[in-house]
Amino acid sequence: MRNPIITLLSDFGTMDYYVASMKGIILRINPRCTLVDLTHQVKPHDIKEGAFILANAYSSFPKGTIHLSVVDPGVGGPRKPILLVTQNYFFVGPDNGLFTLALLGEKVKQVIALTNSKFFLPRISTTFHGRDIFAPVAGHLSLGIKPNAFGNEIDSWSEFFFQKPEVKGGRLEGEIFHIDTFGNLITNISEQTFFHFVKDRPFVIRAGKRVTQGLKKGYWEGRRGEFMALFGSGGFLEISVREGNAQKTLGIKRGDPITVTLTRA
Amino acid sequence: MRNPIITLLSDFGTMDYYVASMKGIILRINPRCTLVDLTHQVKPHDIKEGAFILANAYSSFPKGTIHLSVVDPGVGGPRKPILLVTQNYFFVGPDNGLFTLALLGEKVKQVIALTNSKFFLPRISTTFHGRDIFAPVAGHLSLGIKPNAFGNEIDSWSEFFFQKPEVKGGRLEGEIFHIDTFGNLITNISEQTFFHFVKDRPFVIRAGKRVTQGLKKGYWEGRRGEFMALFGSGGFLEISVREGNAQKTLGIKRGDPITVTLTRA
Amino acid sequence: MRNPIITLLSDFGTMDYYVASMKGIILRINPRCTLVDLTHQVKPHDIKEGAFILANAYSSFPKGTIHLSVVDPGVGGPRKPILLVTQNYFFVGPDNGLFTLALLGEKVKQVIALTNSKFFLPRISTTFHGRDIFAPVAGHLSLGIKPNAFGNEIDSWSEFFFQKPEVKGGRLEGEIFHIDTFGNLITNISEQTFFHFVKDRPFVIRAGKRVTQGLKKGYWEGRRGEFMALFGSGGFLEISVREGNAQKTLGIKRGDPITVTLTRA
């Protein structure tokens, strides 16, 4: 039988003991787990950034993978610890919107409020449910314990408002949704949305003070330092500078607008 | 049989080949090991910070885990390479105080000076005992080789002076011992020490130029941006700013004082 | 049978979903793999830095390890995806010079241009061959599929020009090839080259505005803050400041010269 896989995502950084504590607890419960970090460098308390990374990574993993995700500014407060069971995966973490984007692509079969303290650490801190609740639940889940054992089924889960691109005054208006390590600006405009709007007509794309025409097929098509638009590996419109840093070049931040305007042929 | 677990802690960072080399050597000796990073981002040469992370993480792991810890400014010099065997764990690394805080919670059964070069790499550099001595010793230990095979038993090990909080002039005086990723200020005042001093009397807590009354149960009790005190996940008094960064807000550094003063009821 | 080992090196950083996606894809193909990060913090697009890290880490791993390395500024363009088979290891990645330094120490047995799309993801993006081509090839390779199945054998691979130290005007002239986490300056002057030039004659070493005589055996021989030269764990001449940061002290950058000059006895 193959070993169960648990991924970990958090805003805990990698300089503290937080991530290691979670892993230790999981291995104490199930030493056969394969643990894989998604990232622990989500900006502190930034639920939307965590949601973005999770949404882009989770589906690369085998069916049955347990995704343990903890960006949890409300830890210890009224937000619920939950387990979401979809057709392909398990998601464990705080019910604060963190799973909003991943669930767009998954069919949710069960939502469980984690209340059965038999599967928690004996002593629950108020500041570190990653270690005290979520890690031990993920560990027990990886042993094959049924979702219903962890608490009662509930009807709904939290989502944040995800701004979709809109057509206004003949332009397609989107926003910069994520800025990656290379400074690439990833927008909320999907390939489908883009071509539904543009069809086969000519267009320009505006971000900050820069304008570009047309799309590249890949980074390599640009000249070094060229400002360009293309569809990135997650399927969204992306602004990039060949072997450069678009974020620094344009002085842009997350949430800033990007527009696609049709031009006369 | 379950796979042996080896944790790794160092100040090597994650941009160089140092950590990977240690892992490669371990896997060459015992490919069945499960390797878990505690952190490699201890500030360069900062033995106390390494000791703090190790002390907070080690006990989350299963009995029998081998903790390989290398913050080693004196590498190649007179400090001894050692193996400490406690009731629950193995600790491998330089004898320079790095294990001071972890051992406060462990009963030491054996201290071995690592001298048997049969378990080292054939060629020992003077600058990288992590790869040449500590990793291969940890690897062999994970195969079940007995501690005595690695060298002679010795009587003592090094500790640094750990400043405990003191009561002076009616105040409890502690210090900031660690600053975490979120900017939370973690002090050397344990829950036990705190309540032994305060009992059920009213008090104020001072750090830098800020004063706060009372304790929160968790971060969520504060208003956004509120300065507050609470007991953190390691059991020590902690200063925090809700969804903010206490270190930046207060301009405080490690070693700075924190005081608890009783107030008239 | 022991689990296959795949190492991963890239310039993807650890804050995005890129590395996790590659790991997920590998585990989907072969859940028995042991995955080890070399580093993902190669400076963006810096093939030489990636080559240096890989060259210093790869040989610590067991025979048969698959080294998956992706620093790929030309992704999607004309550079070939390749698999290199040496006597001891497999190397998978873009054919852009990334394997130049590792192959100095290995005997290459086979070079395969990766063209068999049966082993790729069904849909290949133009921007992320790490996930779409290299990770699935490494995963299938770890299942024991023969190198020839992945594409046609070719005769050559790309190398960058590696500046070797030279003797000019009676001096040995080298350069700073890598700066590590501690600020140590690692040069391109090997122990063999150094002693072939110096023999047992007295010498001075110059880097930036500083000069030092003689070599230390290890960091511990220096006084705190002392500027010194020694041979590092990779076998190359290294400039270091004891418990300090040579890079900051000297204001030096990669590619800057270092010279060894003989002095009269």
C-alpha cells in the first residue's frame, strides 16, 4: 500500500519551530506519511494569497492527498476548524475562506466541523491550532479514520469574495491577483474569459503605465527586458518582463487594475 | 518496521548546497530515513536562537527521533562533536551549548564524544563537520548502531548561561528571548513563573514604551492593531499586535527587558 | 527495494506553487519517491549559480539518484529538454549549460533529447516545463523506465565557458565564483591548482582592498572578525571573516578577481 501524502501550507515562515512541530505531531500519529510543503511563506495573515497558492498546487497531487492549510489570523476565536471532503482530496484548516479558490475546481461531498477532541492534542493552546488541532486531525485522517468521526456534518463553508473580471465601457477590466517570485504579474483573467471577450479581434493590454499589443506564446519570444503578456502555467493572463522583473519595472502591486481594450483593425 | 526519523537544524540557510549535502550523505548510509527540517534559518552562528528553536520543536517528534543540529561557529576547533542520548531522543551536534534548552526537559542517559572515525566520511574538512561527521553519525545511528560504538562516554556537556526572570524591587523582570516570523516577542517568563509571582493580583506588563494590563486568551481577543500580552504556544509570556508586528511597532530587539509590575487593587 | 531518490534544484523560490506542483506530479507517477530539495533559491535565471550548487551537492547522494534541475530562462524556446545518464546518476533538465560543472566530475554515458510526449503531462504549457516535462520524466525514470524510451540519443550537450584561474605576470589570477549564506567568498582556485603554483614558497592573497598571508586550517583559527583564506568544504580557496561576513566587509561581488602573489622569502 502506498504511503499517504499530506501537504502543508501556512504563513508560518521557515525560521521558526511552527512547521516542524506540525510535522512532528503528524509523524507521531502516522510515521508512514509523506509530507510535502506547498509553501510556508504566505504573507502573514493573507488568506487570499494562501488560497491562490493552494488553488494552483493542490490538483497536481495524487487522489486522496490530504491538504493541510493554515493561514489563520482568527486562531482560537469563533471561526470553525473544518474538514472538507471532495471527490478527489481532503482539505483541513480554518473555515475562513482559505479554501475558496481550490473548491472552484472540486465537487464538495462533505463538510465536517472538527469538534471531536479525541483527535486533538490533549492540551489545546489558543494560538497554535496548526499543531494542536489541524496536524493531529490530518495525521489521524491519513490512518484511514472516516471523516464523520471528526465531528458533525455541516451545510456550508466560508468563502471570500473573488473579484471576477468585468466588461465595462467596451473594455475587459481585471486585476493583478498574484505576484510571483520572478515578479510576474498574474491576473484574474482566465484564458476562456479573455478569448470570449477578444474573439479574433486586435487588442491592447494595459498595466500601470505600460501598454502591449498581442500575446506571446512563452517568455522566450520576448527580447531581454521586453514587457509582454502571455498565458501562464495556471491558465491566467500574465504580465512579464523577459529575464526581468515586471513588478519592479511597473511599480505595480496586487489588486491594481489591468485592462484589455479592443482596437480598430 | 517504521522508518527512522532524523530532523535537521542549522544556520546554513537554504540557498547553498550545505543542507542538501548532509541529506545526501544520510541517505547514502540509510536510504530509509525520513528527513524533516526544523529550520536552517537560524541567524549565522547564533547558538542561542538555534537552542530556542530546537527546544520548542524536538518534543513534538516520535520517541527515538534523531535530532541533528549544527550551529557551529567553532567548527574544526577544540569544541567536541557529541551525541547525547536521553530517555526519548538522540541529539547529535557540536558541544557548544546548542542543546542547553532542549535538555532542560529531558533526562540525559549518555553523553558520547564522537571520536570513532569509522563512522565519519573518509576525508574530514575543517569547515563542514555537518557533512563530514554529524550527518554520517546520524545516518549510522539510524541503522541501529549503539551509541557506545561512536566514541567514549564522557561526564558532561556544555551549556550557555540562560538568564531566568528575576524578582527585583517588587517587579518581575524578564527579557525578550525570541522574535518570531510574525514579529511576536517571546519572553523567558514561563506561565508557572508568571502566576507564582502575580497570583491573582492585578498587574501591568511593560515592553519598550508600551504598557498593557491583563492577559488575552488568544490573538483573536485583540482588536486589529492592539498591543497585547498572552501565553504563546511554547508556554511563555508573549507580546503581540493583532494582525500586526509587535517587533516593528515597539522597535524592540532580542535581549530587551520586559517587566511585570503589580498594581494596587 | 529501497525507494528511488529525486533531488530538485530550481530558481523557483519557495513562496509560489511551482516547486509543490513538480513534487505533486512526481508523486502521482511514483508515490514511493523520496524527494530532496537541493535549493530553490538560485537567483532567477542564473544558470551559473545553479550549476555551482548542483556540482557541490550531487555527489553526496546515493548512486542512481535522479537530479532534476530547472533554471530555465529559455523555457518553451529552442533549447532542448534533456536527460544525461552518467556512471552514477541521472540528470534531467534544460540543455542550457546547467550541468556544465557537475559533469566535470562524471563520465557521461548517454545524452537523450526528451521528445517522447507519452511521458509528459497531456497539456504542455510554454512557461513551466518543470511541471509539464521535467517532473513527469523524472517520475517515470524513477519507475525504472529505460533512458532510451524518453527520446533519441544525441551526441552533445551545452556547456558555458568556465573561467579557470591563470598564471599571468608571475601571479595566479582567479575569481570569486560563489558567495555563500555566511558571506564566504568561494573562488575558482582549487587546492591542486593553488599548490601547483605556490609549492612551498611564501605568498600573499589579495581580494578587494585586503591582503592576507598564509592559509588557515579552519575558521576557528581566526580571531573574531579576522580576514582569512582557507580551503573550503568544496575544495576551493575561500575568503572568510571569522564569525563575520566577508562579502559585506570587502564589498565584493561574484566575478571579482582574487590573486595569489609569491613573496621573497
